[in-house]
Amino acid sequence: MSALLEVRNVTRRFGGVVANNGVSLTVRQGEIAGLIGPNGSGKTTLFGCITGTHAVDGGDILFEGRSIAHLRSAPIARLGLLRTWQQTRVYSEMTCAENMAISAREAQGGLLSLLRSVPVSTRRKGDDLLAFAGLHEKRGDKAGSLSFGQQKLLEFAMALMNEPKLLLLDEPTAGINPTLINGLIDRLRRANTELGVTLLVIEHNMRVIMNLAHRITCLAHGEVLAEGPPEAVRADARVLDAYLGVA
Amino acid sequence: MLDNLSLFVQYPPLAADVILNGLLIGSIFALAAYGMALVWGVLNIVNVVQGELVVLGGYVTFLAVQAGLPPLLGLPLSAAVMFCLGWLIYRAVIFRVVDKDIFISILATFGLSILFQQLANAVFGSDVRTVDAGLGSLHLLDGTVTLSHVKLLAFALALGAGGALWLFLRHARLGQAIRATAQNPRAARILGIDTNRVYAMTYALNGALCGAAGSLAVMAWTIHPYVGLPYTVRSFMVVVVAGVGNVAGVVGAGLGLGALENVAGFVFGVEFQIAFVFALMVVILVWRNAMAARKRGYLE
Amino acid sequence: MNLLSASHLSDWHIMGALALAGLAGPLLLPALATQIAFLWLMVVFALTWDMLGGRMGYNSFGNIVFFGIGCYAAAVVQRDGGLPYFEGLASGLVVGAVAAVLAALVFGAAMLGIRGHYFAIGTLGLGIAAGEIAAGWDYVGAGSGMALPLYPGELGSREIFFCYSLFALAALCFLVFRWLYGTRFGLALNAIRDDHDKADAMGLRTTPIKIFAWSLSAFFLALSGGLTANMIGFIDPRDVAFAGATFGVWMVLMAILGGKGTLWGPVLGAFVFHIVQELFWTYLLGWQRVALGLLIVVIVVFFPQGIMGWWAARRLRATS
């Protein structure tokens, strides 16, 4: 499997705080990669660096072999690299169906292509993906009126609507009703296998990430602590130390 | 325009006069900008009515002098009256918009700005007003540089007020409560700080600073009902350049703006001075946004 | 508008009624032609402001710039063009529209990257700077403004002509905007309003979208400026062309009063505001502008959702 995303020695500082210090990781085409680490270890900052919301102070980021470290978020998204947020971001005053329609790939086109109404095929696809996320009956509701968990699902469906090559998910199960988590894992897997979306997932729930990911990277204090298959990372003494605080 | 520029370069004492007088006027801008930074930092409101508070402060001193009081007494009087007015404005309007969408507070204070501007026009008329402080002037370089003592007083007061504000925020109990509220109003409430009172006092304090600035403006310069918005924009610019929590930066940026504006007024002609102030603000915003964009950010 | 259709009124019914009123109004009430013309001008103001403020979440205090450019472009072309009245007017309108769109492209590229209150105050500065520059610039008459050529028709026909022209402009503006809001472009505007960062992160071309929206507003505002300048027959830099303290504020106020971000809100706001103003303003005897300031504060503080929002909330309560 070839590398879809390569993060090479990325460093990011906020004032005096080094949030990412020479972080390197690789996401291969077609896999589900996991990113774990204690709070404040720099996972979300790394997402920001990859998707163009934070400036990269050192190192490089390659997507399909091309440097994206200096692009801003919109051109990166158009290359097929999307993210979701831990606190979810949806267009709250628009309906779910509208959220889906404006997330379609063709909405990224130039001005002229925007001056058309949403085609029936796009509407149908949006409806199908809403059904996939279990939100079909909410399609006419404002996104802002959904519960937090539903907004997370909507955000996930919006990302899939865009047919990304790589999707970065920031804690997809945080704040979700535990009884719904198995269904969510199943959906993430189906997105990967049936829709062919490569995933990089930040997750705090160990049961979820050990189940889901093919490979896991563990960050601590802004540096890569361990990397490898789930079993190996779980067994790594340094990872246990980082989580349990046995210094 | 080019003639003025060459005159400016060829005759340094004249340049010194224009720049020094501008710097000293800039201390009035700095005073008003302290207040704007306070309100911005603590209430998270861009106070568009700022300039009208300055102008009203000027009218208080003007009226006091008309009533026979010595001009210098007008200074504390303006500050006191505007402190009370600030408190009233907070109680009547500002507290209703303090936690609302930022645009609501901008529009509400903009409405207040129009209200006070037009009230001033209706009550005091549209004449240009000034007050002779009777303090005389300082003459330098054989009289080519003339600095009125009022302007020097303004300068001293701006520095003094800046220092006092810094000490107040750092050491006084209310000052500490103000800083705590600015950082995290919810946490401050949990710790027993009456944030509503803190907001009211902050806004009233802003009123006092504007009142003092206005009093100095009417003595050192002129006021009329329509110069409010320029003061708002000047304060805004100064705070944008200096940063919300930076007292020393506000002094520096205020003085710098005063000098720059006076030079521009001299070079382009006084009729374009206000245009220069507003255009400069647009340029500063565009410039800062372009700088932020280079770091994958934006000005918000 | 689901809440309108619920009362058995469709957009088409309302549009038909307004078209009828617009066509018949000046004939039935020729004495009120000027007031009716100003009503259509207000509709253009509210609609064009709402495209940015209501739909896109960019609260501009500087849209008056484009109106002013339209005024001055028409005045200069009609003064220096040496053309007969209507040819001069037509070319003035075209030049004004082109100039305003170019200005919107430049200002938009520079300023639409700025967000939140920085954008609001920045555009406020833009509007006032434009007025001050016009007031100091001798080529356009500086502080004493410019007079426009006399309308060649018989007495009373001028008002009728501009009344119909502004009605046609308002109708065109409404129809174009209504169509746009139904396209992906309309959705993209709303997406930018609801979460700009998200829209960027989803790969929307937000910068061209925003610039186009502002240019379109500028286009209609410039046309309305050229027509209004000719209707009044005189432009003052601060009180007509770049009248930030009246027209510039009214734009915002009407859109909010009616309900921003809705199709009919700005139109409704323009009607209510203009009619109230015509009926009561004269009784205020010089205190109009004081009242305007007070009105802004009251509406913004107590009624920010506007008439449409209030209506929707009421209906929601009634059904639940």
C-alpha cells in the first residue's frame, strides 16, 4: 500500500509552547489509521497543521506526494482531504438536506457552476447518505436543532458527500450515546470499505480505536511515542506510562 | 500637495512643529483608546458610541466655562459627568447586548452614536466650539515651534492615566475583578464576582476616560457635534494596532496616529484629514489581514 | 416561504399584487410619485444590504459607497458627455454600474477576507472616507455637490418616469436575488454565514463567492444611485451620495426590521420603514435624526429577529 499522507518532522509552536515537535507519521492508501495520546499531546493541532488552519513552523506535509504544508484549508479540501471537528461544525441555520447539498463535490466548483439549482442526483445522494447516517427523517430540520450526537453524524455524512480520499475524524465517538457507538464504528468501517475513504481517526475510547484501526500512532507531549499495529501499541510500556502517568 | 511635502522636508522646524503638535494631540486619542480597549477586552463590545462620549465630555467643559467656572475645573467635571452617563448607558442599553452577537452590539452602539450626535446638534447647535484654557504656550526654536500648555497637560495626563490604569488593573480589587471577568466571565461569576457590576463600572470608567479626553479636546483643539465618529475610528485603530491588553502600546499608537494625522493634514490639506483617518483604518485592517493570511489565519 | 404559503399566499400572489401596485400606483396617485419612487429605492437598499448582511453574514456599513459612485458617475457623464438627456442618463447609468462593480471587486478582494466586527467597522470607514474625499474633490464639485441636467419632459412627468424606473430596478433586483437564493450560490452564501471556517474546510471557493455577492449588490446600488441623483436633480457628497447617516443606516435598519436573511423580510422592512417615515417624520420637527438613532437602538435591542422572525416564532408557538 502506498502512502497517501506523509507528515514529516512537523513542528508547530503557540508562543512558547511546542504543540507538535518533529512529528512524523504516514497514512497509507485505503487504511484506517488511529491517532491516540493523552489530552494536550498535540493531536488536534496536528489536524490543524495538516488541513491548513495552522501555520507549520517546521517540516513538511505531503498528500499524494505533493506538499500541502503552505496551502490554506480550501485548496487542501479540493485535493480530497477533509476533516471533522471534535466540537462539530455544521451550518446550523440550514436544513440537513441543504447541509448535504452544499457539501457536494460540485459545490467546490467555480462561480458559474454555482449559479444552478441543486441537481436531483445530488439531492438523492444527500438523502441516501443522510439515511446511511440514520438522519433521513431529520432532513428538513435545521442542523442547529439536532442533538450533539446527531450533529456529529451529520458532519460525518457531509464529509462523505464530498467523496474525500482521506478523512480526518476528531474524536467521532466523544459525546455520543454509548449505545450508538457500535453503529458508528460500523459506519466508519463501511465508509472505508464500501466508499473507499481512507481514515485517520483521533480517538480517546480505547475499545473503539483498537477495534477500528489497522495501525495506531501515539503522541505524547507533542512527539510520537509509539507506532504500529493496535496490539503492539497497546502492549507498549511507554504508551501505558503516558496514559497512566507512571513517569 | 507636493509643494507642501517639499516645504515640510526643506524646513525642519516646521516639520518639528507639525509632528510635535500631532504627537501631543495624539495623547487625547490615547486616552479615548484606553477606554475602548477596556470595553472591548472586558465586555467584548466595539463601542461605536466612543467618539460621542468624547464630544459630550467636551461640551461639559464648554458649558462649565460658559457658566463661569475655570477651564481646568472642567476636566474633572467632564470625567465625573461622563462616568455617570457611562453608567446610565450601560444600565439602559449595553447590558442588554453584552452577551449577544457582536453585530447586535455594534449596531446598538452605532444607534447610540447617531442618537447622541443628533442630540448634541439639536441642543448645542452645529457650531465649532473651543475653550481657551488660559494657560499660554511654550515656544521653542525661536518661536517656530509652538506647543500650547494644554497639549502638554494632555500629554502628561495621558501618560499618568495610562500608568494609573495599569496600577489599578493590577492591584486594586475592582481592577482585579475586571481582569478576571475579561478572562472568563463564567469562572468569575462562580468565584462570586458580580460581573454585571464589573461591566457597569468598566463602561462608566470608559465614560470618564472619554470625558477627560473630550475636555482636553475642547481646550487644545475644537469640537462640534459631528467629530464623534472620527474619535471612535481613531480609538479603534489604536486598539487594533496596539492590541486589547497593552496599555503602553495604546500610548505609543495613539501618539503615532496623532503625529501621522497632523502630517497628513498638512501635506494633503486639512479638508482631507478626516478622509485620511478613515482610509488609514481601512488600510491597517487590510494590511493586518494580509499578514494573518500568510500564517494561514485571518483577522477576526 | 412556508409561513406565507400556510396562509394561502404564494410568492407569486404577492409579486403579482406588488407588480400591479407598482404599475398602477403612479397613475392613480401622481401626487405621491416621488414618495413611491423612494419606496422602491428603499426596497433596493434593503435587498442589496441583505444579500451580504442577512444571507452571507457580512454586516457592511459601507454599501452606500456604491450608491454614491452611481450618483457621481451619472452626474459626471451627463455633465461632460455632451449627450442628449436620455442618452446621457443611459450612459451615466452604465458607467456608474461598471465603476461600482470594479470598486466592489477591488474593495472585495481587499476587505472580504476580514471578518466580524473588523469588517463592519472597516466598511463604515470606507463609506465615510468616500464621502469626505468627494467633499474635498473639486472635479466633482467638492463640498457644494453637483447639479444634474434638467429632465426634458413636461411638468410632473419626471416623477412618473423615475418612479417607474426605480420600480423596474427594484423588481429586477428582487427577481434576480430570488433566483440566486434558489441556486447552489444561495446555499454557499448561507454556509459562509453559518460557519466560514467550515465552508473553507469543505473546499468552497469562498473568496470569489463573497466578491461576486458584493459586486452584484454594488451593481444594483449604482443603478439606483444614478436614477436617484437624476430624480432629485442634485447631489450633495454627504447628504445624498454618500449619506451614511441616513441611507447607509436605513439599509441596515430596514433589512433587520423586516427580518434579515429571508426573501420578503427586506421588502417588508422597506415598506414599513418608508411608510412610517412618510407618515410620522414631519411631526418630529427637526428631531427626525434623533428619533432615528433611538429607533435603531430599540429595534436592535428589542426586536433583532425582525417582523418575519417574530411571525415565524408566533406560528411555531401556535402549532406546537
